[in-house]
Amino acid sequence: MARTAQASDFTVPVEDVGIFTFARRTMRDEIAIQVEYARIIDGVTPTEWLTIVGNWLSTLRVLIVRAPAGFDLDTLDPLDDGTYKKLGAVFDALKDKERSFRSGSELAGQGGGAAAS
């Protein structure tokens, strides 16, 4: 989560978790996400669970610029059911915001810099 802030970063509030700042996804990021996913699965044939959670973790590791206090991907408790609820909520909020940037979206044009939320 030590990504350098850029003008194209955007914020996303996640209910019951906090406000996140994400990098605007680029092709380079997409490749980095796939490399991180490969590290997570470590050569095993992924189960459905590992595919989902691995995708959440790899995407968030690459795109998070700033997370709320107390949210650290490396210290989340895998035995706490709330962990998966939080991860899923953050990932879904990110995806929703990214969709709003795409042409044809009702929200397109409302995304952008760090002031956007």
C-alpha cells in the first residue's frame, strides 16, 4: 500500500470501513495485478474461494494509495468472517467507482482527481 499519490487518484468511501484513495487503473496496473495474483496462488490450481479472494487482494494491493487507519491487507484476520465482508465491500466500491469513469455510464465524467468521492 505504498503507492505514490498522483493527480488522477480518486477517493471512495466504504460504509463501515472508511475512505480509501485509489490509483486510476492503467494497463501497467492490470499487469501488476495479474503478477500479484500469481504470487498469491503460488502455482496451485485455485479454488473458487482462492480465485475470488486472490483477485480482491491483488487488485487492492496494487491500486490502494491510502487506506483508512486500521485497514491493513497484511494483518486482516482470515478466521474472522467480517474480514471477507470488508474486503468484498472495498473491492465492490472500487469497481463501482471505476465503472462510473467509463463512457456510457450515467456517472461518467464525475470521476477524476483526488477531490472526487
